[in-house]
Amino acid sequence: MTETKPLISIVNVVASATIDQKLDLVDITKKFPDVEYHPEQFPGLIHRMLDPKTVILIFASGKLVCVGAKLEKDIHRSVHQIHSMLEEKNLMVYS
């Protein structure tokens, strides 16, 4: 029998990050109406980004989980974009 090598392709990069600030998820839903937030079902807010095409889960603790990227650089872009958007709308709760 001939030996074969596995074919590997990355299709979904998952990463966690922290912005080291508390977040008011209810306030975020008011300023970003396209997000999903159902605290009785899940404690995080869901933000779907179009470019890069990723999903970011945002938690009140300031923790983020970014999923759906195909490249590590897309994770970095997504996290930096959401951080900038939160700062622009004065949604960071500095303690």
C-alpha cells in the first residue's frame, strides 16, 4: 500500500482576546442595533463583521472570542476594528 500524506487546510481560526475594560452590553446594543444579545440564552453579545468576515462574541468582562477567520491577520483586524468602534462610540467603561 502506498503511503499518503494528510492534506491540511485551515478553515476556521478561533482566538480569544481581552480589551481589559468592562463593557455595558445593553448600551452596545443601543448604539449597534445589528448585534444580537439575548442574555437569558447566552451571556455574550454577538457581532457579525463583514470585512473580514468573522463573528466576535463580546462579554461584559471585556473578553472577546473571534471565530470564523481563515487567517491570523483577519483575527487581528477584527479585534482592532471592534476595539476602535467601541472607543468611537464611548462604550468603554474605564474603571
